[in-house]
Amino acid sequence: MGFLIHDVQRLMRKRFEARASGLGLSSAQWRLLVRVAKEDGVAQARLAELLEIEPISVSRLVDRMEEGGWIERRPDAADRRVRMIFLTPKASDAYAVIKSIAGEVYEESLVGVKPEARRVLIEGLETMVRNLTDDETPSVEKVKSTEGAAA
């Protein structure tokens, strides 16, 4: 199952990157842009956590994106040592395009999957995320009691 999930993610990313290549952003840059769009004003250190890359790598990435006019750094009002990251209007426009491309890729990936099966798939994946978040593995007893309650 893990390999299958990874393969789907890899193929979707590959298709997305092919379509989004005209935006002039690398894969790492559009990932950062999407994260900032979802949490405008995110601290640079938090961004490193969200992207699962080293803080120095995020710093370099942010430098390049700031030079390109995609994002801007601002000091945090409460702690001037903390740098907050914000989208520029240029990046907001690109984000709208990115969302549209991503929606097209999602729809293409789900062709032939009935609406009910889509709902079950999403619910199953959301449950897996909850089960694996913060290394909290549900006990066998908890899973059995959940299954018994659903029956």
C-alpha cells in the first residue's frame, strides 16, 4: 500500500510539474509558495518544519524567491529575530494558477472512480493521517472497538 500511495503521489507531482513549468518556479519553490499561501505570515523556521527541509535550505530558497519577487520577509512584531514570510501579489496570482492546475491533475487521476469511492478513499486517507500524526499509533483494541461501533 505504501508503494502504491508513493507511486500515485510521484505520478501526480510529475504531471503537475510538467504543466506548471511555465510559471518559472522549481518544484521546491512552488511547494514553498503553496505552504505560504495556506499560512500567510508563517515564520521561516516553521516553514522549514512544514516542508521537512533544513532551515538553511529554506533560507536559501526564500532568498531566491524574494529576489524573484514571489515572497517578502518581514520581522515579527513580537520578536524581531523571527522572520515572517508573506506572498506578494505576483505569488498570489501564481497560486491561483497552481490551484487550477492541481485541480485538473486531481480530476484526471480520479477518472473512472465513482463519487462514493472517492469519498471512501479520502476518508480512509484522512483516517490514516490521524492515526500516524505525532507518532500516535492506535492500539489494536481501539481499532477493534471503532470497527465494532461502526457495525
